[in-house]
Amino acid sequence: MAFINPTYSEAVESQPRGESPFVSTHHYQPPPRIPLVPPALEPLVEASEIILEKKEFQTRGGQHLFSMRRNFLCCGPPMNITLVNIFNAGSVSMHLVPEGRCCPSYPLLQVEAPPKQPIGYVKCFGSLGILNFFILDVNQECRFTSVVPTSLQRDKPIQILSANGHHTVVQIRREFENGTTRVVFEFPADMDAKMKAVILGAFLFVSFRLRGVSSSNSYTPPPAIGDSGDWASSWGDCIEDFGGDDGGDCGGDGGGDGGE
């Protein structure tokens, strides 16, 4: 006798009540949820420690994340940077947003991934030797804060705090190896990859502002590697030299007096 494949209704009728021939009786375990992020941010999903050295972001294990490139635009914002992942062709863009028409200031950094698609912002307000940074999500809701003295010593870490400023969420510190300066970012492993990228931008914004303050003061030779000194004079080969023109203050007094 030839075997005849039953129809769906025939198969259901032949099963004991309450069972289905197409559904396993074993308990279903859904696969782990993978956050949906732009391709350029995928390497950040599980990264808990990121190293910045010679204009390149990488993991502690040496995995390449981004190469940093500065974009020069005629009459454009004074800070315009692209982080390029050379392996998946993804990129993160960040640029300052002008405020005002005549001699504008630049208190806001916009971070995009991919370009033209914002994922977060960083606001800066400065006064009396202090730079206050507010790290915002795509809806411009405050997620983190940071208070950075303009005279911050380079042996002190930059701390990214919770929105209410009560506890440290991310720490950014410097380390030395074989005469080379590195910047180390220590993230919670479960932090959203988009906010990790925005915090990388926040650090570059902090360095940009500190360099602007440093260049407005009288020049003193930077200390030798390993000696005490301020963050602004200690970047070495870590990041791009943004130059002395910071494009205006931070939306306040700019913190340009050097602090206490």
C-alpha cells in the first residue's frame, strides 16, 4: 500500500486531544537576546575595557575597534571626528553643533552611528575652572554626568557619574607602558553599546576643551612621561591635536581661568 502523507487537519484529528504533531512537548528555551546596534558598534557590545593608543581604539586583547580621523571642513565645526572600523566598514561620526549666529559657541557634541543618525549627545557648561559635561541619549535625556577641573592632574582619572552624580559608572585613566601613554576606559559589561560610543565621544570632547583652556594660558613645557602634570599636556600620541582654537566657550564662562 502506498503511503499517503496526511493533511494538516487529518494529522491533528489523529493526535490525542491537547497535543499537536508540530509542537514539541519539551520546554522551549529562547535564544539569548542580541541587542540590535549599527554594524560599527557591534564590537562594543561585549567590550568592558577599551584602550586608546596612537589614535586607535582597541580592546585589551588587541582587537581593533576604531581608527580616529579628523575631518577638515572650511568654516565647519572646530571638532569633527570620524571613528572608522576598518574591518566592517562601519563608522561613528561626532561633531560640534554651533549655538548662535555671530561668533557661535559650541556647547554640544552630536554623536552619530552611522553618520546622519544620532545616537546621543554631550553638553558642556563651564565656569570657575570647572567643566561640567552631561551625556545624553538620543532623546536628549541625561544618562550620565562628569565634572572635570580644568587643572585636572593627569594621574587622576576622569569619572563618568550617574545622572544624579551619586556614583561612578565609568572610569577613564591613563597608563604607561614602554614609554607610551595609553588611555583606558573601564565600562560596565552590560552598558548599551550606543552609550559606550557616546562616552568615547565625551572623552574626546573633554580633551578638546582642556586643550582649548591650556592653549589660552601661558605655555609651559610638558612634564616627562610618568611625572605629574595636567591632562591637557599629556596626550602625546594618543589623540589628534585639535589645536588651540576651541571655537568658543562651553555655553558658560568656559572655565578658562585655569581653576584653583
